Amino acid sequence: MNALKIALTKGRLEQKTVALFERCGMDVSDVRAPGRRLILPLDGGRFQVVLAKAPDVITYVEHGAVDIGVVGKDTILEKGQSFFELMDLGFGRCRFALAVREGEDFFATHRHRRVATKYPAVAAAFFAQRGLDVELIKIEGSVELSPLLGLADGIVDIVETGETLRANGLVPVVDIAPISARVIVNIASMKTRKDEIQQLLQALRNANQEAAL
């Protein structure tokens, strides 16, 4: 049978996931030294690792190009639709938050409010739940600039330590959702390769539990 294909989000999540694979006893030597390769053997070819950007991990899983993906909950909330989310890996922890300029009360006014964000779907769902009519402005770069330039009354963004917000005179006022690395699985693969996938997930759980002791 073909090797299970696992898409990893490039960067810190990739590095932490590879370290977890290593704690499972897998041979990760090829994945640690990928060179320019984007598809790599893992554990002697038992698995194939595909290195991709976060939104593409979801696309590959949804369309069955890979069986499994490791991606942040932020990308799942913004982009994901058709797959199983089966495991919280517990690393890459941060949160979505609404942040405003220090001293301002975002909810005290009834005037038209604008919010800048890289995550319009997440922001739209949050404000809809609160029954607030807010204009969303999509920003690709440093979203913290928007309130400083008068473009927006607040931002919805990922917050880890809050240092970048504080450095720019912003403060988080509402936590929207927790974020961490998650394992997602293609719907068809979960039916046809269930035993292999469950064995891998159990190995990951065991490695995480041992590391926590």
C-alpha cells in the first residue's frame, strides 16, 4: 500500500511536528534536511511528508492529495470546511483577539465601526454572534498599523504574548478563540485507511503524554 501522505505547515509548526515524530521513534533524518525537496520520506518511507503553506495544507487534505495535515486552528477557522479535525497537538498555542487602542471602549459607541484583520471569516463570525454591524477591512501585512493610521477602530488578529500590541499602543479586549496545532484528516482516507491513521494518532498521543511527564 502507498505511504500515508502528511502535509506539514512550513515553519515553527513543521519543526515542532517533526520533533514529535522523532519522540514517536520515527527516523526523521530526511525531513530535517529537506534541501529544496518539498516531498520527503519519513521513517524509512512508511510515510511521506509534504511541506506547504498553511492554507495549502487544508486544500491538499480536502481534495485528497494528502491523507493527513498538521495546521493551526487559525487557518482551520478561516479556511477549513470538509475534513475531520481529530487531534489537538498542544503546541503553537496563541489566540484570536479583538484589540483596540489603549483607553478606547470599542463597545461603548453606536457609531459605524471598522475593524482591520487578516482573518475576515473569523472576524465576521465573531461580530455576527454579538449582533454587531462592523465593516471589515482586509489587511495582508502588519494589521497593527490600521488603528494608528485611523483606518480602523480595532483589529482582529492572532495574539501570542501581546508584546507587538503593547509596542504599538494596542490592548486586547476580547479573546475570540484559542489556537494551537491540529491534526486534520481527509474524509475518504479516514474510511479507507482508518487503522493506519488511528495507529499514527495513538503514537502521537503517547509521545505527547510521555513528554508531559
